[in-house]
Amino acid sequence: MNQTSSPRIAFIGGGNMASAIIGGLIGRGVPLDHITVVEPFEAARAALQTKFGITALHTASAALAGQDLVVWAVKPQSFKDAAAPVAAHTAQALHLSVAAGITTDSIAQWLGTHRIVRAMPNTPALVGKGMTGLFARPEVNTQGQALIERVIGSTGQFLWVDAEDKLDAVTAMSGSGPAYVFLFLEAMTQAGVDMGLTADQSYQLAVATFQGATELAARSDESASVLRERVTSKGGTTYAAITHMQHTELPQHFIAALRKAEARAKELAAEFGK
């Protein structure tokens, strides 16, 4: 993005996810004077000033008028209250929500516009390795979708889904997914310690193994099951571990856990989207 083509973007909420997107935008050349942030908490405003040189607003004001895009990076339970003072200034803007569980129907009702895209990002966006699921309402044209792709693309990868309820699955898969990886990293680290390695050695081995395996999967045309079979010689060490996991139904339990996350995403919509 360059100075002449850079959109004017307002962020409602200036926490971690907003910071990830702002950092990505600045890295792609969006000037600071094209970015406006509304953040009620002083500590978060100070962090934005220190990290990016951005002076955030305490409350919504007429400074939000003329924005091309408004990014909603607020907690689900805060969205409705935050929307009221913003809506009066942003009717002309495209809106992008990264609030988990809040449907575009609810957002449209609160903001008085149907030009809404809903996103489910994840925390690796903080290091430019994010994965974001996107859904656009019919009122968002191809130009609007292209703008969203430019913004979200600054934090990593993205994919569009054709039905909003599929974002619940995206939430369960990639939105919550980093925590699953961290849980396995914890377990692998503890296993290494139990086998006589230091905690630092075990953690280094675990992290590097996940990095290498996922990169191999990303570059390969073969399925995960084929890749697994290639390193699972019958009677070998990998076979012993995989067989134990299958006998204890670890894959089935893992799938059941993701369905719990999907169900909770639906509950959030019912709880906060009123």
C-alpha cells in the first residue's frame, strides 16, 4: 500500500489483535495519519503510543467520519455498548468485526449498515503468521472484499467461507487452535523432562518439531495421513507412540474437543448478540 492508495482505517479497540493488524499495515506502508484508534483504557493507549507512535482516542468522536474501514476489535460482551457512539459517524464505512461469536445480523442492527465482514483471526497474527476466516454479507462488493484482503493479508493467511455459521468451525479450528498446539508443546516438554532432558532442551525439540512438521505439510501435496504413515514403520518407535494414542482414542477425543469449541462459539452469539 502506498500513500495515495492507503485506505483510512479506524480501530474500535486497541488490544493485541488490533495491534497485530496495525503493525502489519504499517509494515506495508500505511501512513500513521490514516489510522485512527478508539481505546478507552489508558494502558492500552499508552502501549499504542509507545509501539507505533499512535495517539488513540479515549472515546468515539467526529474524527471517525470519512473512514473507509472500521475494524471492530472489542470483546464480544462489549460490542453492543461500543457500537452506539460509533454508529453515528461511520454509516458510510465498511465494517470488519474480529469479535468472536457476534453475528453480522446483530452488528447490522447495532450499526445501521449491512456492509459488514466478519473475521475469525488467531494469535499468530501477532508475528505475521495468522490464519483468518472471513465471511462477507451480500452488500459487500468485490472492491470491499479486496480491501479486507489487503488489511487481513498483512497479518498472514486468510480464507473466505460462503456461510456465516461456518465461522463457528473456523473458530474451533484455527481461532482456538494455537492453544491446542501450546497444550501439546507443554505435554511434549514434560515428557522430555521425564526422560532426562532439561526443560529448555525439551521445549526446543518440541517447538522445532511442530515448526518442521507443519512446514513439511504445507509444502507437500500428500495428505497428513500419508505423511504420518511415511514416518511410522511397523514395530518402530513412532509406531509404538501412535498405536498408544489410537488405542486411547486420542484422535476421537481431540475431535470431540473441537466440537465443544464450535458449540461455545454458537453460545456466544446467542449470549451477546441480542
